[in-house]
Amino acid sequence: MINLSLARRYAKALLSIGKEDGRYKEYGEELNSFTYLLEREAELKNAIINPIYPRDDRKKVLDKILEMIQLSTIVTNFINLLFDKQRIDGVFQINQEYQQLVDKLENISRARVTTAAPLGEDVIDRIRQALEKITGGAVVLDVTDDSQIIGGIIAQVGDLVLDGSVRTQLQSLKETLIRGEVA
């Protein structure tokens, strides 16, 4: 595993190439699909990353996979560079950093929204619009259900947390009662 600053440097390098030739989105999609494949196929990931296997055998497996999924030359070379520098295990962090850099470049925020019960598409769209007003850019939502919040909604965009859950309101009321601040 590589550290965050090193992952960011690799991600920035790939993004720089992608911005030069106008294909940074494509490179991001390809890098994302490669990491998704490794996450989904644990044995394949192990065969490429685990140093217990001989380096030449791992390289052959990687070459065969890259040939089969037919990535662009730039991304193929990038993945091979990671392997050659013994940093292929950092591809997951690099991908995450790359996706964040692309989001920043395109003024996209990712928001995690938690609700007590499933919401309709119209409500989700209104939440997205409200968050877009707050952030000043496009927002991609990841909506999940959690009955433990009892009711309401919790939205997190970056460091900003908007907690309108009934659970939090009840907790605040409880703390107020304990302190004896109720009028």
C-alpha cells in the first residue's frame, strides 16, 4: 500500500496527461474499471498484487488482463508503470485520488444522503437541487436508507454535514433536559 501523497502524485500525473490530450474522463473511467475488476475478482487481485508469487508470473497475468480489457495505451502504460515500480497495490488509492481530482476539475461534489425510508425520485431531485445551491456546482448523490435515524435526513457533502434526523433532534432534547435548560 502506498501513502496518500504518493497516490495523489501518480493521480495528478495521469490527470495532467489526460488534460493535455483531452481524454482525462476516458482515462478515469478506464482506471476505475480496472480497479473495479480487481475489487470484484479477489483471486485476480491476489495473482497480480501478492508478492508471494514470482514477479514474472504476476506480470504475465497483468499483461493478459490488460490485453483482454483493452484499455488505452496511456492507461495500460500507467498500470504497467505502477507494476514496474512495485506500486500496483496502490492502484485503488490512486484511482480514488484521480476521481476526486476530476470531480474538483469539473466542479462536482459527491454527497452521501441518509434517510429513514426510501425516497421518491422527485424528492431526491429536490435534495440534489438544494445541495447544488449550497455547493455552487453539480452534486452526485449516494442515497441510502437507515431506519435508525427514525425520520428526517442526513446529508454530507465533503466536510459539510446537514443533520435533520429525528434521532439527532431527540439526542439534543435529551441533552438539554439533562442540563436543565428547558424553560
